[in-house]
Amino acid sequence: MGQYLPCFKAYDVRGIVPSELNPSVAYAIGRAYAHQIQPKTVCIGYDIRLSGPELQAALAQGLADEGVKVIDLGMVGTEMVYFATAHYGFDGGIMLTASHNPAEYNGMKMVRAESRPISGDSGLNDIEKSAAEILKGSIATSFSPPMEKKDCYADFVQHLLGFGNIAEMKPLKVLADAGNGAAGLSMRALSPYLPLQVDEMLYEPDGTFPNGVPNPILPESRARAESKLRANPGHYDFAVAWDGDYDRCFFLDGAGNFIEGYYIVGVLAQAILSSDPNQTIIYDPRLIWNTLDIVSKYGGKAVMCKSGHAFIKERMRAEDAIYGGEMSAHHYFKGHWYCDSGMIPLIMIADLISRTGKSLGELVGDMTIKFPCSGEVNSKVTDVPTVLAKVEELYGDGQIDRTDGLSVEYSNWRFNLRGSNTEPVIRLNVETRSDHALMVQKTAELLAIIRA
């Protein structure tokens, strides 16, 4: 992870532009990808970041110089690169995005044929090493690659429509906050085919991030939607908000209450298993009790997997799982080539509300009471392994699991503590069984130790 180039992470590329990621590095990555994956045709898309087109040109030139045909998807979301790669039968796909990182960052998410992920243990380390070697040579400073443009929005929309009973969907009122990311483009293509009454918020893509980086897991990023919902009580059925490349989506109920991604995993698992039982659901170790309860109740099989999109996708394929959910608001679907999508959950939630007649608040109400959780709490620390060792020593009397970081379970509460793969922080999640006060107490107790 970043052994040769600092922009390489555990399962993607992400770095500051231009010090860590620039056209020269992008060109080298293009050639290295071609060396390692041996593709004939690769599609490339980019999100709203201002550095996207320049980095795309350099990346495409590197691919083209190795004899690869390059397809330019233009400004899209990450899930559209996954869609295009698999749907059109390309040999690979690369999305230029830094997801929720600040504006000075950009990055790449890479897949091979059938949108199979490329992570550290499945080719990414080899691409990094090869790119570092290429950078030792002479590289041009301007790039004019041959690229074939392809607009895949119409085909993508038709693919999405297969994830809900559109004919029976009610004309729900939905507030949709794109945060000046790329989701607005996709929603404008999709909305004419849905009966939903959608109120657009910050749909215009803007790489200067005039309203902050779209990352609705942060309270300040979702504050706009919350305020509008609370100022118009009873007007909206629910709200949805996306991050910049919209591979994650977040929900608020009609009253403006943020719904933790953990509970949306439960809602989607319940929706899938209620009509298709005996299916396998993949979940991550950060928060688990609600998911296990739902999957057990509806006759499914629950399989734990280390968090991170590459790990989840690989495990889903191995288990032939129908759905995988992370509490970080990544949702993966077998029908989407086991990849994550920020648009499919919107369709499924609207479909579920239409079918059940229950509000989103009602759908998650029992879950939040039965299994209260802290949500993810981040802390900057200088030495993650030392903090993990200290916490494990203090809570060594609990049941310990090291699938991802440190999980410790007691009869009525549990927590997961893990270092980030993309940021210099440690992440804490705490949950209890029907005891909100205990959850608050244990969260504060652990944070005092972590931040000491």
C-alpha cells in the first residue's frame, strides 16, 4: 500500500493533485494497467473534480500507447463505470474519483472484465510497481489520446429500472440532494421514468465544491436537506443524498431524521429476503446485530466480510450472495455485477414504501430501538496499532474478533475499532441491545481512552 507511489491505497488510488497524482503519474498508471491486465478495450469515466479531464487524457494516452482501445464515458458516477464495463463487455474500466476526499484530491477505482475489483491482492500492487518503473523514464507533458466517446446514460437507466416495480410505485415526494456532485446528471436521466415527485437540490455538477465536499455521512453535509425537511413538515416522504461519485447514498425520513446506513442495510435485506428467502447476505463487522436479526428472521444466510468494496465484492461472488451492505452506505447487488450502487437503493426504498404503506421512519423504527448504535465516530491518532493494543488489553474479557480491526462483544453491547484504509484516523462503532443510555456511556468511555 503506497510502497512505490504514495497515491496507491489498499483497494484504489487516491492522492493530492498534483503532488501525489498528476498527468505523468496517470499516464504511467495507464501503461501499467495495460501491462498487468492485458485488456483490449477499457472505458474511463470521471466525476466533477476539476482535475478529472486532464488526468483522464493522460491515463487514456498511457493505455493507448500500449495498444488499448479507450472508451470515454465522460462525467459519470462510479457505478456507471461498473455498469459500462460489464454491460458492454469491455475488458476493464477505470473511474477517476476521490469520492468524499477534499477538493485537492483525485483518484482511480479500477476493475477488470465483468467489473471484477482490482485490489492490493488482486493486481493493484503490481500496477503500482510497474507504474513506478515507468515513471523513471521520459514522459511527455501533453496528451492527445484517441478515444471513442460513449453516452451510456440511456442504457444505464433501463438497467436501474429492473430493481423495482415501477408500475406500482406511488408518487412519493422525495427531496434529492446531489451536493453539486455527479448524481444530479444521473437523476435527471432517471427521474422521467419514475412516478416520484422529486425536488432537486444542488443538482448542478461543480468541482469547486461551493457547498462543501458532498459527503452526507458528515452532519454539515446533510444539514441543507435536514433544514428543508424540518421547515416543511409532512411535505416530503423522505430525502436522499449522495457523495460526489454517488456510489454511496444516504437517507433521511420525512421529519428530517438521518437514518444510519446500518439500518438501511437491514431494510434492504428485509425487502430482498421477504420475497426471495434462503438467499445470502454479506455484512461488514462494524455493526452487526440488527443485520443478523433481520436475516435470521427472514430465513436468509448472513456471512461476515472485512469492510471495503473490493473485499465485499470478492466475497459476494464466492458466496453467490444476492446483496451486500456496509454501514458506511455502500450497497452491493448481485444484479449489478456484485458492485455497489447509489441509485438502486433509492428505487428499492421507494418501492418498499409504496408496497408496505409504511414511512421510512416506520420501516427503521423498531430497528433503532432494538439495536441503538453510535454511528461511526472518527478520531485522529498518531499510532493506530498502539491504540488498538491498548483498547484490547482493557477489554480483553469480551469475545474478540479480528476480521476487521478489533471487535469486542459482550452480552448486551459490542464495539468495533479499526484504522481507516484511506485516511489517518481510527473509527469507532458501538451498539447495544435495547439500551440507548448504555450505548452513549460506552461510546464516551471508549473515546476517552482512544483520545487520551
